[in-house]
Amino acid sequence: MYFDKALQLYQKGNFKKSLLHAKRGLKKNPTEIKYFLLFGLIFYSQNKFNESIKNLNIFLKYDPKNVDALITKFHSLRANKNYNEALLTLRSIEEVDSRKSDIYFFYGECNLKINNHETAKKFFNKSLKFNQSKRNFLNIFNTYEKDDYFFEAAEFLRKYQDFDNDSEVILRFCKTQFKFNSNNFIQVEKLLKKILLLDKNNTEILFWLGNCSVLLGKIEDATKNFLAVTYLDKDFET
């Protein structure tokens, strides 16, 4: 009774009451290890990652191949920036979970965080072999960009198979060129002008096109684009 109620409350997002019912249930049934999994899930949802790991470790002693417990422990370790131990947990996940693309992505992410750049790149490429979706490309792009690896972020994004037809992807690629001063602004200008044809009143595209014009010495074009930005949106933040 206690466990089912605690689980229902957890699923509804009422973590405080869920934890209270789970503690009562464990007190009455101290041999029920499933409570430790629920504790781990509740604490993870409350961003109490050390407590989550502690309880999940107890549960995993009895059920070492439980996917939910392993994945929650892995993400708790990531949140604590304990990437070496996260990699060890990821190996256990790989043995019981068939989602190879996600697993290889996280191998790549963790290795990047501990500066194993070549290993990270290898795993990101393995992830893309299983999943060529836009989401996967953007996840890899975001991972590199978050740690200021702008060149690598752009390099991966350029491999996206529908790159030439996706305005969002093109714009994100172009913005990274400015972040690491790629000196590739003739190509950037062409790409921005291409997507501007599809969305003529997009202030962000016009703004970055203006910046590109400045770097290429096209001051009249830059002025025209910046004026267009302020005309379309006088509150444009930048």
C-alpha cells in the first residue's frame, strides 16, 4: 500500500509526500529493496544527487542490471561532474540497454569533459552512425559549444545531411563562425543571405548579416541590415 501510493505521488511530481510514504513503507517492510530505487528517483528529481546515488547504490547491490537505477545513477554522476565514475556506470548501462546512439553520445560527452578529445570525437561519430537525426547533430553541437569548442561544434554541424535546407541549423553554424573568428565570412554571408530569402523579416539573421558585412568591409550593407533590425524590432536586445 505504501509503495504504490508513494509511486503515484512521485509520478504526479509530489516528491515531498512521496518520500514520506516511502519512508513509512520501508519502516514497515525493511527488506523491500524497491524503496531504495524510489528514493533514488525522488532525490534525483529534487536535485539531491548525492542522496540519489547513495540509495541507488544500495538498490543496485541486489539488482545490478536494473536500467532505471543505472540511468538515474549515471545522470546523478553527470550532474555532480563525476565523469570518470559516470563512464563506469555507462558501461553497465551498455550491457543491458539497446539505445546505442544515446549511449555513444554520452560516452562522447563524458570523455570531452575529461579532455579525452579524440575519444570523444570517436564516440560522437559512432552515435551518428546509429542516428542521423537533426536532434542528435544539435546535441553534439551543443555539447561542444557549451565548453567553448566552437570549431568542433561547427565541424560536426556541417555534416548534417540536410544542412543546406535547414534555416535553424545554418544560422547556428554561422553564429559559431563568429565565436571562433573563423575568417570564413564570405561563405557565412552567402549562407545568411540564402536563409534570409526564406524569412526576410528575421531580425536575428539580419543582425548577423550586418556583423558579417562589417567584417567584410561592406559598411553600407552593414548599416542597411542594422537599420532593418531596428525598424522591425526597436527592442532588439543586442
